[in-house]
Amino acid sequence: MAISRKNAAEIDAMRAAGRIVAEILARLAEMCVPGTRTMDFELRSAEIIAARGAVSLFKNYPHYGGGVPFPATVCVSVNEQVVHGIPGDQAVAEGDIVSFDVGVRVDGFCGDAAMTVPVGKVSDQRQRLIDVTREALAIAAETIRPGILWSAVAGKMQRHVQQAGFSVVTDFVGHGIGAEMHEDPKLPNYVCRDLLRQDILLEEGMTLAVEPMVNMGTHKVSVLSDGWTVVTADRKPSAHFEHTIAVVGGGSDILTRLDA
Ligand code: MF3
Ligand code: CO
């Protein structure tokens, strides 16, 4: 497994992409009120991407199993939808939780990030799910540094999620990112024998898309007949946060931020 390492200029190029991703997520969060159709988020995302001279990483992304390519610039996943929801006519409603995932390339470098947003007032349990998932990603960012093993990072995320009574999705994982959206290594959000057997030593210059997906109930998921939309097996809600993060001398550098 060859993990590419980026120099400071390449990391700055990824930061430029990351800022656009963060801008889109911020705008979509503002629009996340009752009555907004999931396609409205797509229109706004595509508009900002074009205005910034960026290119969507998701639109027309080939299906992993030979199905239709992903048809939009943003994944919009509502409630029991875990990831890869396809924008359409459905309007979001008070009490829903909505996950947005956006990736762009600018000047040859990529940024990829996601967040889950409540629509109006949501149940305490749903808000807790959102908070715990955001915290898991924050814990990863605080833990990442050169010389640490990925299993140590993943273990901290997993513990935080499970102590809250929630479960970590295992069928989908984070990934290296750079000139391509998906680079080595694969970054599970949990510890398993495979990871311990072939652990990943983080080194300065690695750039990682860390993306915990957390379910309120079972960790098991299935894919809808559209070929993309991942839903929880028990149809209980799910949350997703993602940042593109560089491993740097001082620890970690979150590239997908408005103020990055
Ligand atoms: N953040 C997701 C990923 O890392 C989004 C991919 S959506 C797709 O895979 F449509 F591009 F596949
Ligand atoms: Co990703």
C-alpha cells in the first residue's frame, strides 16, 4: 500500500478546495429548514461549485458495483439514510436530521467533507447522535499526529460512540485523499483484526478524509434499489461528519474549514 505524502504547497492547494467545500456546507446548513427539497440543496451546491471554478468530485462518480454513476454534486441523506442519498423532490421536515457530503477539486487537488444538521427542533436523542458523531471526528483530529497508529485514532472514535450507546458503521470507511478523492489507505472508524494486522503509521504529509458514520441503533446497513442510498437496517437515524485532515509536524491540520 503506497500512501502518498504531500508537501506544503500541495496541502495548501487542498486547503483551497477544502474552503470551498466548507462554504458549500455552511450555505446548505442555512437552507436546512422545513420545506426545502433535497434537490434545492443540489442546485445551490452546483451553483457555488461553478462560481468558484471548482469541479464536483461526486457528480458522475462511477458506481462501486457497476450501477449508474452518482447523479449529483452533494449527497443528501435524511434520517435513516446513512450516506450517498440522492437529491430529489422530497422536502425536509421539522425533526429530521440531514447529512450533507460534498467534494470538489480545484487546481488538481481535492477536498471532501460532510456534516449532519437538524431541521428545526429535533428529539434529544437525535441531537445527541449528531453531537456524538461530531465529537468523534473532533477526537480524531485531536489525536492525529505523525508517529501514531491509525488504530489508536479509530479506537478513540469507536469508544466515544459506543459509550454513548450508539454504533459505528463498518461497511463504509474513510480514505486517503489528494489529487484523487479516494487514495490509500482505507480508514475504518473502528478497530478490527484486519486493521491491527496491517496498521497504518501516520506520517507527516499524509492527507486523510476521516468520516465517522454513526447509527442510533444497529450498525448494520443496506443499500436501496437506486444503487446508492445507504440506509440503516433497522431504519433508525444515522449521522455523518467528515473532514479532510493533513498530518503535520504539530499534529493535524483540518483543511475543510471556512477559516483554513
Ligand atoms: N465522502 C464520500 C466518499 O468518500 C462521498 C462519495 S459520494 C460519491 O466516498 F458519489 F462520490 F461516491
Ligand atoms: Co469521503
